[in-house]
Amino acid sequence: MNQRARPARICFLLDNLTGGGAEKVILNLASGFTKLGHPVDILVCKMEGVLCNSIPAGVNLVPLKFSSPNLGFLCAMRADPAAFRAIAAMIAKRKSFGFISPIAAHLKASRPAVLVSALPKSNINAVLAKYYSATSTRVVVGAHINTSTQEVECYSSGKSKLRYMRPLMQRCYRRADAVVAVSKGVAEDVAKYLGLDQDHVTTIYNPIETKEIETLSRESPNHRWFDSGAVPVILGVGRFVAQKDFPLLLRAFAKLRERRQARLVLLGGDEFSVEQREHKQELSRLATRLGVQEDFDMPGFKVNPYPFLRKASVFVLSSRYEGFGNVLVEALLCGCPVVSTNCPSGPAEILSDGKYGMLVPVGDECKLADAICETLDNPENKAVLRARGEEFSIENAVERYQKVLLGSHS
């Protein structure tokens, strides 16, 4: 870094510690700012998820205590009286604001320079808590997903979460000091979706722990298919949710198996999540129907997935939509050839429109199978892939975040 900002307390806010991309981004940022000498707090609404034991050294973990729904409603109304209808719409869906009071209490007690949040619910809580606390703390909210695509997906599946949240998101994102989007596609989408001034939104690619990944990838995956190396292994990594479209990858794998010998491994899934457990069971049944169950494995969530990425023949991202796609960068850093759906938003930016890995249309299992086959036959040079991955380092991201979060403290 050319210039180091004067030490200033930074608070990060998370809904929970599940293994999603946004949570990992916050942990990486917390680590990066701690190493620069800034005191860092991570406020967590619910202490649950696979990342509970992954808090970076030197970071102050603050579990928040939920207040009563009635108090939460009063706090929200006091923070933004003009938002009565938007707040009432949330209450009608049985969503409370019970974490506004404890967040505000922390802001009053610690007086941080900035409060950073990542996802819609925590973004709303962060902004309302700032105004309820009447402190001068800056609030920077994140946009980590292509929201308009996510809304269409939710609506088609009978879920209306984003639609009832949208009015309050519009008010809170406008009142935030800045909005940081994780890709250019997300920046354009969130500005249009919420009617924000484009100048209010900054694009900063996600921070990836490049040096640590190199070290961790040298460990053994402790999986017989990777240790033998006799048969190519296709790898997918992510939460077991509809967004990741693992059924598409499984169907594409079945088509690939008609042409050549191969195996498929899916890492991920949160055993605390009923939704993800059920999704995993559905994938097992689909593999049986497709007749590929003997060459398909789901060994669960791995704190260290990088040995798998280093040993895999191809990594595949099959998502319907993303915000950035952290795991694509992690695969590049491990020298693993990649194939991805050209979903909104992020993969095309990471892969430079196909320069560093093949892009295929969303939902097209035939083209996905073709791309995997071609990548197996003609893999990209590992050194080239690693060099591209290095461009997304924590150091580069923190330098950009520092300007947004602590410009007045430089």
C-alpha cells in the first residue's frame, strides 16, 4: 500500500456465519484491516454456521443479543419515521428489527469510524441503527448479488422476500454513506433496481486470500479419487441451494459420462440448514435416476477446499446468478481449469469474457457438458490461471476499500 490510513475502529456486521461468499468476504476484509493496525469488530446477529471458528486473529467478535420485536419496531420508527409503510411491510411478513438496539448500543459505546455490512437484512439494520444511535459513524452497505435476477428466481419459486424488502432497501441504501458492489454487473443492477445514483455505488472486486490459498492447497484432500489421479475429477463447490444449480451440473456430468470416464465431487452444504440438507438428498436421488451414483460424491463442507481445487481436472460453476463468484478466483489461484455459466454477474468479469475459462449459457446442460469435455482435452496453462487469480488479492481490495471506508482518516 502506498499510504496507510491512521488507525480507526472498523465494525463489520453479519447476519450469521454460514459459509457463503459474503461472509467470507467480510472475514477477509476484517483480517486485512487488522493486519494494517486498525481495531476491528465483527458484530454477529446469530452465532451459527460453519465459519464460527474462522474469525481472524486479532479481531474482536461481538455476538449480539436480540431485543424484543416491539422494541425493534420502535427503534426502526424512531430511526426513520417517514418509512412507516416500508417498515410495516416487513412487520407484516413477521420480520422484526430486534438487532437495531444492540447494534446502536455498540456504536454509542465504541464510536467506530465506519460500520460495514454485506447483505440486504444487515444493510437495513446497519443504516437504521446508525440513525437510531445518532452517532457520526459512516455506514457502507454491500451489494453481493445480482438482485433483479434473484428477485425473479424467488418470485418464480413462490418466495417474495425481496419484493417486500425492496421499499426499505431503497430508503436505507440511499441513506447509507456508500454502496459497494462486488462486480460491475452488480453495480449496474443495484443502481437500477433501487433507483440509486450511479455515483453512489462503487465497484470493488472481492478480496481473496491469495497467499494462504497457495499454502493450504498443498495439503492432501484425503479423498481416494483425487489421490489416485487415474480418472479425471470434475469439482463443484458451494451452498446446496437452487441458485447454484447443481442439478444442471449433475445432468451435464451424466452427458459427459456417455463419452468418457469421469467423476464428479460436490463440496459444500451446511448441515445446520434444513433447506441445504433436503437439496443434498434431492441430488442423491437425481444421481441415482441418471445412473451416475457410483461416480458421484458429496463429502460435505470443507474448511479447506483448496487441495481439492488443486487436484481437480476441472472446476465448474453452474450458477443461475451470482454477485462475483469467489470460488472461481480460488480455482484460478490453485491452477485449476474452470468452466462457468455466463450468469449475472461476475464470472464473465473474472474470466475476462472467456479468456481464462469457458463460459456457457445459463441452464444449458449440453453446452456445459461440451465445455467440460473441451477443457479436459485442452486445459489452460496453470501459471496463466494463477497469475490471473493473483489480481484479486486481499491487499488490492483492502486498498480500494480503505479509500471508501476511511477517506477522511488517511
